[in-house]
Amino acid sequence: MRSSPGRWVQGEDFFGREAELALLAERVRDGNHVLLTGQRRMGKTSLAPELGRRLELDGWLFFFVDVEEAVHPQDVVALIAQRLHSVRKLANRFASTMARLAANVEEVSAYKFRLKVRASLDDGNWRRHGQELFETCANEPKPILIVLDELPIFLLSLLRRDHGRERVDEFLTWLRAVQQDVAGRGLTFIASGSIGLIPLTTRLGLPDRINHLHTFRLQPWNRDTSAGCLARLAASHGLDVESGVADAVVEKLGIGIPHHVQSFFAHLREDAMVQGRAEIRLEAVDRVYRDSLLAPWGQIDLMHYDTRLRDAFDERGHRIALEILTEAATQGILTATARDRFEVHLAALGDETPGRITTVLDVL
């Protein structure tokens, strides 16, 4: 098992999510479209590709589509088409529905196929061609799973344009219709992202646009799983671990977020290597936590975290999130008294949005 904080893991590097993977696989095999949710760095982006890899071993077709770079709905359709290019019979069937595409898909790369598809799409025809793309998949004898990763980030791009809310509504309404149309026909979707789709659609007053998706929430690791990950990483890298290290790491982290466990181990391993030791010692835990993880170079991920918080909330919601995080960081816990204080403060500002604190806490 390799130390790999910051990137998704598969195969032998996949750890600690077998129960969740089995349950998610059951939902997908039953034909349910799924919304994969959870806090940041919880392992969502690893879970979906690992599920796809295992389904492929059982004869499924799997396409992982990152739509973060998409700006228009046409881009989303073209990105999906690019992934389908690897299965030539699907690409050829879809190409046959678009007169401007080359007849022989084999003559172009996947990227050029995407460009050709994108050039054929406009505001007036993307819905029809997108539906034809999904129909092509639904008519394939093999079952297909398509993961739409970073869907909320794409929706935020739409939202920033003129008439943004209407554009988001239009896309989600279309997506729901075509997903419901192919339900039970061998084509299944998973939607995921580094910010929550539920808070975004709720903020826009569009929660019903995703009510056809079955929510699947990833929870943090428990103490045993977090400690087991540390032990397996250490063994894989030929390191001994002094008694008490795992408990000390879990205590410092407070919550078993997989990325944080991996990151802590990476810093501890680096410290042992610099010291010329083949053992992670108990005394190193507090020092590495203080001097490495809490140091500026150890907080790069927190900068990205703040960016995603800005994406997930409106201005007031973002400010509330920072106040809650500050309270938790300085006091060690967010008490019921502190929460009540925030509620009173919001009421004084004239914020009558019901459940504002609850929504912010759910995202955090």
C-alpha cells in the first residue's frame, strides 16, 4: 500500500471502504442513480473509480467524466463523448446521429472526437444530442456506469453567467428527465463533487431537481480503521511503529478523514527518514503535527478548502462557516451555547433563513 495523499487510490492501495463499496455497488447494480456525498477529502473520488474498476471485471462498461472544466452544457456532452470514444461501437453509434461527425471514428483521437462533437453542438441542439448519447448507452447490451465528477463545480460556472439560476435549472431539469428515461435500462449514473450538490440546489431553490438521486454519504473512518491504515502504510514502507503512535495520531486529528490520516503518515515517514530511523516514534507525533502539519507548507490543502467553501456558500454563509471554524479551532469544540450565540447573532442581522447554521455545519 503506497502513501498517496492528494490523489485517488485503486486496487491494492484502496483501503478502509469495503463495506461502503459493497453497499454502493448494490445500489448501482439495482439501477439506482446515486448522489455521492461527504466532507472534503473523505475518499469520494477514490470510491467511484474503484467501484468502476471492479464492475468492469464483471463485464460492465465504466466511464469516469470530470466535468469541472465545462463551461456550457455542450461541454458536458462533449466530455462524456470523449470517454465513450474508447468503446468504438458506442462512439460510432453516437457519431451516426450527428451529420457533421466523421464516419470513421477510428481515424481520430478521443480528444479530437470531443472537439468534433463540441463543434456540432449549440444552444439549440445540445439537449437532443445529449439525449441521443444517453440512448446510445442505454441500448448497449453491457450495463454501463457513468460517473459525473465535480458536477457542482460545473453548475457554479453556469451560475456565474447571465441568467445563471435559469441555466442551472434548465440543465438539471434536462439531466433529471434523461436519467429517469434510461432508469432500469442498463445505464446508471453517479454524481459527485468536492462541494455539495444538495446545499447548492437548496440555496437556489431547486432541491427537487435532484430528488431522483439516491443519496449515499461517506462517513469518516473510525479509530480502528484510521489506526489500521497507519499500520498498513508503515508495514508497506518497511517502518516500525512505536506503541501508542496510532492512538496519538488519531487523537491529534480528532476525526478520521482518510486524506488527513495519509498526510500525517507522510509527514511522520519523512521525519523518520530525515532522522535516519526506520521507526516512527511516539515523541515525533506532537512535534510533526505542530511543526509540519500546522506549518504554512502543511496547510496548502486548507487554502483549497477555503476556495471550495466560497464556492459552496453565499457571502453570509461563507462568513458563518469561518466563524464556526474559528470557534472550533480556538475552543476545541463547537458547543451548543456557541451555536445558540451564532443563531442570535444571525437573527440580529435580519437573517431569517431557516436552518442556516445546520446547513453550514452539514457542509463543514
